[in-house]
Amino acid sequence: VLAELIEKFVSHLSESRTDCCFSTGNFTAMDADVKKENLSSVQKLGVEMTVRYGKHLNLLKEDAENGLCFVLMNCEDFLKQQQRTVVSSLCCLQEHYAGYDWFASSIFLIMSGDREKTLMFLQQFSRLLVSAFLWLPRLHLSVHLPVTILEYGIHPVYFCTAHHVEMLLKAELPLVCSAFHMSGFTPSQICLQWITQCFWNYMDWSEICHYIAICIFLGPDYQIYMCISVFRHLQQDILKHTEA
């Protein structure tokens, strides 16, 4: 039901000029069977984890690995069309996105391993503003960002979402904010970790689906509220650890 709902919602929005923030060119998926060997070591490990998790949730079948590799390789080629070259020694500014694409993997699971539906959804989704915040590889070396921002290698999720989380945390949860200050690192570091991994390993699958759906339906600012609500939920544990 969720797959059909977000599919129809995104399809409707992507056809509306007023709702589309990003332009995307024409892209045709590769017909050739994509082999796992074409992926980086990080991607291979991510594929194994995703398939194992998908089978545990009874969402994927035996041949799911090839389907996920197909999605990841095509996403990389699709996004490459909207990238610019930046000369830098920073690891995060090399041609390939340094991490694993947890968002595309999440959509693959929501679509029950249907590679064509997943790829079609991601192509339409990439036109919307929310894609910049939920799908981190979306803005990797993107032509949609000013060069001055690209050269620092800092993703907009960090200086938009994570910054606003810290501002809200001061007002909403001052004790949690103080606890982080005393610990010597920032809530934004934790938020970036959560968001980059699409809350995998932090929330249950149904909650991950709710997070994705809420941000798609209600807007990217709900990513901020979600992080704040998690900090509120963890407040007693955070304070207890601070005392200890």
C-alpha cells in the first residue's frame, strides 16, 4: 500500500512544473545484466546487508541481489548526467559518491525488489526538492549547487537540516543540548549519521518507512522534526549517560 501511495504521489508532483525544483534529462536504463563485480567494495557490502535485511523482512526473493545492483548502477549513471567536475583531494569530492546509497536501497525494499518500479520512482523523485534531503547522492557534485558550496564538500543536509535541528534543540530540549555540549561533539554529527543511513540500524523497518513517507508527503522540514522527536524520545537515556 505504501509503495503504491508514494509512487502515485511522486508521479503526480513530478508532472507539475510548480512542484519540480530540479530538471532532469532523458535517461534510459541499461539493458545489460549488471554484475556485482562492477560495484565498489562499499557498495558490495551494502548490497549484501540490504538483501539480507530484505529477506529477513520477507520483502525480497532469491534473485534480489542482481536487481539491487541494477538499480544502484543505473542511479549512479543517471545522477552522473547532472554532475560537474571539481578538482579536489577530498575523498567526498571524487567522481563516485563515497558512501552507500541507503535511500535507493530503502525504496528498493519498499517496492518489494521490483527494479523497474524502483528506478522509475527515483527518476521522478529526483525532480522534487525533498530528494535533495532524503537522497544524499542526489546532490553529489551536482550542477544544481554553487561551485563555492561544492568545493567545501559539505552536503546541504548538514548546513540546512542539521543546523536547524541544533537551533530547535536549544529551544525545545535545552538539557539535551547541554549534554551534547559537555560531551564535546554536536547533535548535527549524530543527525547526519541518521539521515545518511536513512535511520537504518536505528529504527525498525516500519518506522523507516514512516520517516520516508512523512518527508515525501509533508515536506523536507519534517526531517528536522523527526530528528528532534528522536532526541526527545532519547532524552532520559542521554541525560543518564551524561551523569555517568
